[in-house]
Amino acid sequence: IKSDKNYNDIFTIQAETKTIRGKLSEIALVLGRYNFFLVHKSYLINIVYLEKAKLSDIDKRIGSGGELQLSAPFDEPIPLARAKRNIFIQRLKDLNRSHLIR
């Protein structure tokens, strides 16, 4: 889910896009139990569809925690907020998906 203020574009694995209104943080609370994670103020992803997580060296790239790549049809890299980095890594470990970290 990609957010632009209160407009949220939901991208499906069937390559469909639907737009809904609402706060992304509220959507994240509802979908959190379904492996969704708020990786950035504008992005909520389903960790099940994560292909790889390229984590940045925080000292070299101030302001960025890394870049995420989801499975097809999503070809746009998704930013990982530096403040979410450690929590995200722990969530991947909890779901036995830490092998995706590069």
C-alpha cells in the first residue's frame, strides 16, 4: 500500500490497483496481524511478498534504513525508514524470513 496523504493505493498480486481514503497508520493497525508492516510513513507492505531487503549502512546513508524489493508485479523499490530498521529486522526474524536480508 502506497500512501499520499489520506489517499492509499492498494496494489494486488493480480496487478490491480484500488484507492481508498484513510490514515495509513490506522490501516496498519488493522492489517498488522496479517503480516503487514509499516516500513515508511508512506508504505505498508505484506512481508510475505518480500523478495529481498537491502539494508543500508546507516553511517553512509543518513536518513535511509535501506531499500526493499517485493515480488512481481511490484518493480518499484520501497524505502525502509531508518527509524523502522531494527524493528523490521526483528519482525523478519520472528517470521523466519531473515534470509532475505542482504
